[in-house]
Amino acid sequence: MAALLLLLLLVNTALAAPLSTSPIRWHDPDNRDILLPAEIVENQVWDIADHTFFYQVGKVLDLGWSARRLGNLLHLAPPRQADNVNELDEAVSSSWYTNRHFLHPMSLEELAAGPGEAAPDTSGPWEIVAGKFEGGTAGFTVKDAQGVRFLLKFDSPGNRELGSAAEVIATKILHAAGYNVPRNSVVHFGPERFRIGAKATVPVPGGGKRPMTPEDLREILGKIDPGPDGRLRCVASRFLEERPAGIFDYHGRRGDDPNDRVDHEHRRELRGLRVIGSWMNDADRRAANTLDMYVEEGGRHYLKHYLIDMGSTFGSNNLMPHLPKYGNEYVWDPRSILRSLVSLGFYRKPWEEPLPMPYPSLGYFENQTFDPGRWVPTYPNPAFERCTKRDGYWGAKIVMSFGDEEIRAMVDAGEYSDPGASAELARLLAQRRDLIGRYWFGKVNPLDRFAFEDGALVFVDLAVAGKLEAGGQYQCRLLDGQGRQVGEAQVLETPRLPVDAGLGPGRYHGYELRTRRSGKEGWSKYTRVYFHKGTDGQLQLVRVEREE
Amino acid sequence: MVVAWPRLSLLLLLWALPVAAQPADSVFASPRNSPLSWPRLLWTGLVHPLGMFTIYAERTELPRRALDWFTNAERTFGVFPYAQLGGETGSGGGVRSFHSNLFGQGIQFEGFYVFSRSNRHQLQARYRDPAIGGGPWQWELGGGFLRTDSEDATINGVAEESELFRLRLEQLDLRAALGWRHNAGSLEEYTRGFSLEASAGYGRRGLDQVEGLPLAGDAFYGLSRTLSLGWIGGRLAYDSRDYASPQTTLSHPLNYQFPGRILHREGEMYHSFRNLSYPEGGGLLLLGGELAWGEGDSRFVRLEAEAQRFFTLFWRERILALRARLDRVHALGSGKVPYADLPALGGSQRLRGYHRGSLRGEGALLLSAEYRYPIWDTWNAFLFWDEGQVFAEYGQVEPDRFRTAYGAGVVLRTSRALLLSLRVGHSAEEKALTGFSLEQEF
């Protein structure tokens, strides 16, 4: 039995690859030419039912997962780390993700522009091609004078600006974070702009459709709250021009895409999205809100993976404010139900009493009950469930890379009519950003951006850079290429470590760094930085390891 | 043969180790599935058809189309198959029908028929005009037919304890009622206030013994014969369960939009309610009486009185619910009360922890206390304590004669309707009596 347990614990334990002077990998070539895959149908009910019930059962039946989970609990096995991180523990650019703001800071203009504007051409009428009637509010697919198609989504009655602003701001943030997102913009226009197209229809009771009439259009528009100037406001989403291939799931791989070699639940950018999602309270981040596009680039056709439908973010649940529980527990959460059941009602959830909503256009968005480590979307997301501390740290440093002014630039894209609402959302995001930084930077030693300058190893203490900590001391130990300590520990007051000139050339060396904060006892977990000293004395960074 | 564990472990390890499917150019890739994941893959394969069907159903709007098979386009009329688990006739199947807008006048009809066995059927129907001419008056016609010899039927509840006999009941009831409500209109569903009802009816009861030693006719009036009787009666009720005064503005919309809470806007006012089967305050008072007479010596008065009160305890939705109910039949002069018309206790609503109809007498007194607390959006759990006794005369009612039952359960509901109540109760007769209910009196 013991041998079997040992076997189970050993299985799936990654064997560290040997150090190498090969260039650091920053790109995953998953854009090779492939045949058009079959479209994976979007579904809502199964997406929720599967991830809430069936996937959870299947997870336990994966004996490797169960053994590792047991090993995690007994501190006998490390968590399974992401499969697509490079030697510096970074997510690499791919058809899923592009390293943007954290590694390559964007200007305020670039942040505000996001993936680009999505304003339909106003030199002519907008032809309604199709209607969107499901849900609580209306929307249209329109074709502008240039023949470009847009999806127009209106705010629900009584919730003006709520969903449209959230969708646009979240789009900017996710783009800057590195994800593929459609172009979304807030647009204002007069109702006379519409022209009913020949193929536009409306549903009829009992099923079926009939051609849309001007009366239908008047009735639909009558349910939309106009602005003080009588104009309508909506979010315009420019249709992606390539060919859609359906949704992607947050676990497994597409069998018909040879480029899809990394299990989605083990992709760093999807695991770390949990932290970025927690920042935005992106409660509806699930498979139904994703889209694979069959794109063409340089003669090659491949799948590019998008996140879509960002209207359920911040305080918006698209059609209404978020419920206070969103972000705090799943919509149907067996653990929460069990806890409530056995506590006989004496357990009072912090979010049971709603907090004030000073700005209706912001919906329900607050930080008082926000716990970065416990944040969950409305339904289980397999990649989020696999988020380790290293993944969380990766997400947190992206979140922390946005300064206050940069946040304001992206929030302004939501075009709130009340400047107070805009300022309040920016304030809440900045505060939430810091809560996230404090949490995750407390889990993993937040030393980053390692480089060699003038014979010294320099790095950035992200907690200090993010103004979460006033400063710190850094304990350094010299390691050999096998990770064995070969020197006495020394303590630095600044993030700059002169490399011992006596280190042997043509060999690998490393430093183990720990941090101690001002006024606090004890050293943090380690960050190990390995490098190669060439025969010419050149220092080359080869690996970063983080203890969690 | 002795197998060396370390060697076997090593072989298993090599076999089970995930092997990275690394292409030659060293791109990123996850290891292929190891045999340890095969149980998961098998499970995924088993669930796959269900997933495909669910997706198909969603894409093709199967639920809507299924509704189309059984209801009209406006969803005001429907006929659909019906299955029953347990109950007066035992498990069976049948058909249920409803119409919520007969003649376009808002007149309602509902009914069902259940067949369990050749001797076990049940039919019920009700035709109701909830607002005559749009006003506060309402009238209805209703009827029911029950034929059962099930050991689980209320009529056999007393027998179930002793297992001495089994009865067969054939019962017909027809009823007409005229009612008036103070709060007629669109808000009536949530705030009922005062209501009055006058009713008249006709019934037949046929009672036979199908098993056991012959029973004494005095204690089982109506046995081995069919009695017809008519009755007139009335009922007065005051219902203030969970009604909050309307407001012109909302202090916080989310206080009114929690799952399970209903926000209704009418006449420039906001009306906020909790689902009536989970009230957080208010109460219900009900008084009723009927005079019945018929064939043979059947002459009696039937009285009912009920009080319910609800208190929010230390925090929202933690509710103390109290109930007292008295049912009493008085024989008039030399008249008698048919055995089938005697009040009974036991079952899912009255004295839980005892089987349905376990206690039967000319009077039945029930006291209940229940602590309810939420476990999910619209679900709650409860702890209950029931005390009940049956009696022949009021003077027999004594604290020592109460039968005690206590237990716990969970209630699954939507914001507007009860789905299912599951409970387990303990009593002197039953160590752990489990049961479920699709209805809720209290």
C-alpha cells in the first residue's frame, strides 16, 4: 500500500530539465498551418452543468490528480505547474497570448485604444441584419455604410451605462494584460440611424420568426433608456473578420488542432487569468464566453483564441448589478451549502449584507469582502482551479503593472456620464490591485526582472516597485549548477548583487534570494536565479525558480 | 510466488509515468494522458452522450418544443403526463391538466388523475374564477374522487401501527365556494390580508375492511356501507405573511433582489416579498367551520383553527416559525361522525415523525416550532419540533398526552415555488422516518 502511495505521489512529478545556454523561449510556434477544424458549438447549460458536477467527479477519478492533491495536502508533493512557461517562469507569446504591458509597458494612449476602436461608420444608415432578443435586453447585428458588421448591445432598462461601460473597460484591461479580445467601444447615436434589413426577423410566441417591422423596431427601442439628449448608447463590438471555429474549453485540448499541444488547464495564461479576473470581478469567465477564430497569417491558417463577452465584470452582471455573492462563491457551491447546512445558520457570510451602491452605473463592486485568494467566478473554471501560487504571482504582477494613471486611462474608455462614477471605479481598481499584490506577493518572493549589469545581478522588488512595501533586505546564497549552496549567506540592502569575480568560467552558478521586510521577522521563500558564466566572462541568465 | 514490491513498483512507475509528447523542435506540450487518468477518461466517455444531448437540446430548444407538445403557445393551457411517488394511492401515473385563462377571462382550471392499481385511483379537479368581474369576489367548483386500499393511505395510518387491519376507502367530494378578499388584484399573491369564504358540498364515503380481524362498527362508523352527506360552511382568514410596506424608493436594490425575494413595482411603489413558503415575518390566522349531515346518523360539525407566526431571529432569513392547529368534529345530538372524516395527525405536514394518519380522533391538536435557515440562494434547511395529540373530548387534552416528533430537513425551492422538501423525523414510533413532500402547509 505504501509503495502504491509512493508510486502515485511520484507519478506526474516533473523532472527538472538540465540547465542550458539555449536562448530563453519567448514564443510558442503554435501557429503552423492547419486544416479548418470543426466548429465547437457554444452551449450554456452543459458548460455550467459539466463544470459544476461532472467535471468535478472526473477530476477525482484521475488518480494522478487525486494522488497529487493528497500529496499537496500532506506536503509530500508539489503542485502541478503550468506546462507552457519558459525558463524564467513566464508565459510565452502564442496564439493564446501576447506579452504586453508587464514586459513592454504601453502608453496611456495605447492602453485606452486597446485592440482598436469599434465605431460603425456614421456616413450612412446602419442596416439591421439580425436581432438579439435572448436575455433581458435587445441587441442588433448591424452593417454600416462600409459593409462592416457590428454587434450592438444595449444596457438593460434602469441600468444605463452599466454593462456597456464594463464591457469596454474590461476589453482594454484584458488586451493590455496580453489576451486576444475583440474590438469593443461605447457608441452614441440617434435611433433614426437604423434601417431594417431584408433579413432581419423577430421571434414569435411559441417559436419561429417573422420579418421585423418598423413597429417592432419602435417597440424594441422604446425599452432602451435614452440619454438626456435623446440619443441611444450601446457597446459596439466589431465582428471578427476571420472564420469562427467555436468555443474553447478551459480544460483538455482540441483534438482537431495539431497546434493545441498544451492542456488548457495547464496553460499559464489561463491559470493566471484567475487573478486578472479577480481584479475585474470577471465572474462569467467560462467556456461559453470564448471564441476560436481560424485566422490567416503569412499564408498559414491556424486557430487564434479569444476571450469575449466581458459585460459581467466589475459591478455589472450584464443586465443588472452583480449579486454580492459573485466572486465570493460559485452560484451553486457545494462547499458553501455544506458549510451553511452544518453551521445551522450561525455562519454569516460577509457578503450577506449588501454594501452601498453609490453609483448605479457601476453596479455592485466593492473591496470590503474581496479576498484575492478565495475569489471564484460564478461557475468552476478548470484552469482557475489549477492556479498555483506561481501562476497567481504571474497574474498579480500583471495586475500590479497598471499604475493609477493607467487605470484611469482605461476606465475613461467606459465613458461614464458621471465623472464621480469613473473616479470611483478607478479608485476601487487601484485598491483592489494592491490587495491582489499584497496577497500574491506574500505567497511568492516578488523579485523579478533579473538582468546582469556591469557584472552585477540586478532585479526589481515588485512589492517595493508597487509601493506595497517601503523596502527590504535581500539574503543571497551562492549555489552551484546543481542547486547546492556553496557559499556563506550575505545580506543586501539594495536589489543589486555583484557577481563574485572568482566564479569558474564555463560553468553554471546560481543565487538563492530571500527577502525580509522592514520591521518584520523571518525571511521569505526563495527565488533562485541560475546563470552561466562563459569562458569570456559573459554572464547569461538561464533559469529562474520560485519556491511556493 | 512472491512478488518483490520494489521491483513491481518500479515497473508500475515506468508504465504510469506521463510521457511528454514533445515534438522535435522543443515547443511547449503537456504530457500525454497516463494510465492513471483512464478512470477519468472512462467517466468522460460515459458522460459524453449526456453532454451531447444537452447541447442538442439547447441548440434545438428542446425544452420549449417539449412544452409545445403539452401546452398551448401562450402556455395558458396544458395536458401532460404525471407520475406520483407514494401518496394516498401509492405510486402511480396519470395525467395532469391546467388552464389559467379560460374564455379569455382569467378563469382557471386544474385537475389530475392518478392510477396506481385497479383499486387505487385518485381524481381531482377545480374550476375557479379568481375575480368575478375583476372585483374582490371569487367562486369555484371543485371535486375529488379517491379509491384506495393502500397501507400507506391516511385511512390506514392507525392500522399501520398495529398492523391489525386494512381498509378500503372510496370517497367522493364535490364542492362549491364563494369567496371575498380584501386585497384582490395583482398584489394578492403576495399580500392576502383578510379573506372570507362560504362553501357547500356533497360527499360519499364507502368504507370496507379488506384485511384483519372484524372491526367494531362503533369505532369505525361507516364501515361496510356507503354514506352520503352534504355540508355547508365558511372560513375566515387573515394572512400577513412576509409583507413589507411598499416604498416609493429602494434604499438598496440588492436588498430586494436576492434570490428568493420578489420585487414588484406597481402604482409608482415598490412591493417587496419573500416567497410565501419561506416567510420572514407576519402570520396567518384561520378559522373555519362546517355543518354536515347525511344518510344514517351522519350529523356533525367540523371546526378548524390555525395560527402561524414567523419571526426573524438574529439575522436575516434565520426564521423561527410557530404553528398551532386544532381540528375538531362534534357529533350533533345522536349523530355520528364517519370514520373517514375524523381528524388525523402524522405525515409530511402534521406531526412529522409519524406515518400519515397514525393518530385519529374526534379532535386533533398540533403544535409546531421550526427553525429555518438558508443554505443556498433559495434553499433552506430546518429543524422542527412537533407535538400532537388526538382526543375525544377537550377535557382529555393534557400535556402528558402529547406525542413528540422532532427532526430536520432541507427544502429546495425556486423564488416562486416549492420544488421538494426532504426530511427525517424521530418519534416514539419511528427512529428515523424519512419522507419528502411537494407541498407545504406551514
